[in-house]
Amino acid sequence: MGFQRNRYNDEALRRPHEVGSTLRKAEAAALRANGYTMDRIAELFGATRQRISALLRNG
């Protein structure tokens, strides 16, 4: 029996990404609220300041 692709498998594959994204937004927002600069948050996340800015803006 091989892997059968269906709607439920597709949703399960997307869910970890969605949860991870939501968690990163919450972490970045909490750090920012506690006085961290976007440059420092970017350093902690291994991302650019521009990416952190977009993450917070769209969160």
C-alpha cells in the first residue's frame, strides 16, 4: 500500500507550518513588547530585520 494523497493529508502537511508561523509571530511580538529591537530579534531568529518587520506588521 502506497501513500494515498487526499485532502486530509494535505491539511496535515500544512498545519506544522501554520503553527510554526503563528508561534514565531507571537515570540517576535513578545520580544518587541519587552524592548528588543528588530535588529536583535532578527539576530535571534536568524532572519533579516526586514523579515521581522514584515512578520510583526502582518501578525
